[in-house]
Amino acid sequence: MKVLANRHVGIIVQNFDRMLDFYIGLGLELRRRDIEKGQFVERLLNADNIILETAKLILQDESVPIQHRFNLELMKVKNIDSLSKEKQISIGDFDFKQRKVGILDIAFTVDDIHLIIKYITDKGGDLISEPKQSTAGFPALHSYARDPEGNVLHIAQNLKAL
């Protein structure tokens, strides 16, 4: 038994077009945009009558087979007002002190950490930590930021080995 590849990371968003533009601006390419509904989605998400607008984004890297490339799926619940309050998802700022477990971040390796941070903050995200050089493992600069809806991004830029 083993994991073969990353299938995708899914994010439920509030402002679909803004978030789609944000991640395309980071260099991901729109692969497919759909409306998903029906029995399969309802059973998968355990929610009656759910309608999702989805966008599947892919990291372009011709050297990696398409089934093994990083994918990001953005989802907007189109009929959230008709869902009961307990099924609605609240998106808020991540607080390291309040949340001890769960998904921390989406990590990206980038070519220029400072330009990526500028892009993130220019587009409405914010910086959590300035770039710091790692003290163990592969030499790299690391920084944390939030996308425009508060999802935590781990940004890393590999450095040449000394």
C-alpha cells in the first residue's frame, strides 16, 4: 500500500473569481471550470441539493506526467443560503495559537520569494513571516503568507547548496 501522487488540494472560497485570478497569477493554469451537482456530489459531501462551482488548476511542468502534477481545486458553494447553518463553512484567519491540529498550509516552491510575497500582498493577501533561511535540510528561504481569503501559504525558494 502506498500513495502514488497528489490528487489535488481543495479550497472552498467565498469570492470565486478573485481567488481564481489570484492563483492563476501565481502561475497555475486553469485546466477546467465546472458546475458540479447531483447525487454523486451530494453523497460525497453529505449535503443535499449542493451545487458547486469548481475550477481545477494545474502547475505546468512538462517534465512531470500530468497525473502526477500538483493540482489545486477551488470550490464555491453556489446555493449556500439553502444549506442549513451547521453545514456552512466559516473561513477565517488562521491562528497558530488557537488551532493546534489540522491542515496548516499549501506549500509552493517558487523562483523568487520576494516577488511572490509582493504579489500576494498586492492582491489582498498578507505576510505572516518574513523570509528566513532554513537551518536544516535543503538550503532554502521560507516564508508564510495568507491568500486573499486567509488560507495559509508556505512559500519556499531553494538556494544553491554551498
